[in-house]
Amino acid sequence: MATLIPFHNTYQSTAAEPDGPQSEKRDLVLLHGWGLHSIVWDDVMPGLLAHFRVTVIDLPGMGQSPLPNDDYTLDFLVEQMAAVMPDKAHVLGWSLGGMVGIALAARYPQRVQSLITVGTSPRFTTADGWPAAMAPAILDKFTEVFDEDEAGTLIRFLALNCKGSATQRDDTRRLKEILYFCGLPAGRALRGGLAILRDVDLRDALASLKQPLLMLFGENDNLVPAAVIPDIQHLHPEMDWALLADMAHVPFVSAPDIFLQAVLDFYREQEIVPWEA
């Protein structure tokens, strides 16, 4: 019986061919967040392709990816991503995709060359020693009403992604357009994703990372409050981080140019891509 694998696509870089063999090309993997799919990256894709060969992957049950009959856990998502990503790559993950990126980098340090997370915390909800995160009741409420109104719950969650952004109305409209482009995600994938966001604790995994790490946060993010940044810094003092002013949970939608500047500056400082002449 054939194995169901996630939808993935690789786009060749628009940059001049690098010196050396094919293996020396810079690969970048993009991992999206809960309920959406890879088209969410479209506004920043040209800027990334100017430096990287980019692979996009839809999480199982979302976008164009099938949903295998496995338990929808973080370990399952990590193995699904590892099965289709390049052997070595830089990883950029947003929200749930950022959690997958942290776990992927911890489990396969030889394959993940650097990690950028966007709107991601190693633990999304409050816990002992983790007081500044989102209250678990917020995700509990989404889970509670999900069975009654899957589409409505998804739309309300996307609106929460955008709440607090200076471009909130435009951001919400854009996410709705992206959502319906591939049809609604599978309910089991959405329930499993909410459980991961509510329950998974990656604080030890984050602290263990040795790869170059940049964590980007929105100043007005309602899912990953800026107040959690000092606690994350305590876990990983060597990480780079940036707080993006007037933005919420989707800075690559709100202000693609500002987002790209932060990303590419990190890659230049780490000598992953060259400084422009």
C-alpha cells in the first residue's frame, strides 16, 4: 500500500548559480501554521527565492496534503516533514510550523542548518514557570466549539491571528482568501493541531538547539504575547530575536518587506547569504 506523503514543492532560486556542486545550493524549507497552507508565504516568496531554493510543505490534512491514519501528534508532523524536506536545509516556521521547526531541529540537528520561527513559543499556554503565555482557556474554547461549527471556529481563529495589527482588516481578508484557495482543512488535523498548541512543551528542546536561531515576534500578537520573550531568552540566551512593531501574528502578511529585512539580515549576519554589494 502506498504511503501518503505531504504535498511539497521546490522552487528554484532566481539567484545566479553558486560556485561548486549542486549540493552547495542553499535550501530553505517553509512550514506554515494551523489551519492554512503554503500559499500563506506567497508575498515573501520572491524575496526568499532571490537567495534560496525554497521548498514549501503543507502540513498533513491542510492545504493539498493528504491525512494519513496516524495520531496527529507533534512527533507525527516532524516525521512527515523530515520525509520530504531536503537532506540539509534552513528552516523557517510560523506558529504551529515553528513548533515543528523547533522539534525538527532538536531531533535532526545534522539536517537543520538554521532555524527561524515566527509567532512561535516553545509552549503556547501558561504552565509552572511560564506565566506570560496565552491562557489555556482560549484554546480550550476553540476546541469546545469546533465540533459545532468547524468553518466558523477556523475563521474566528484566523481573525485572532490578525487582531492588534495595524493592518488588521486587510490581514484578515487576506487570510480568508488563502484559506479557501485549497478548501477547508480536515477536521481531525485541526483538532490535532489545536491539541499540540495547547499541550506541547518544547522548552527543553529549544534550550538544546545549537543551530543559529532567530525568533520573530509581533508587538501586538494575541497568541504569543511579547511578555513571554524574557522567559524564552532565559531558555536560550544565544538566540537572536526581534519584536516587530504594530504587528500581530502574521507579520509576513502585514508587512512583507519589513519581515524580509529581518529574515535576510539574520541570514547575512550568520554568513548564510552574502551581503549585497
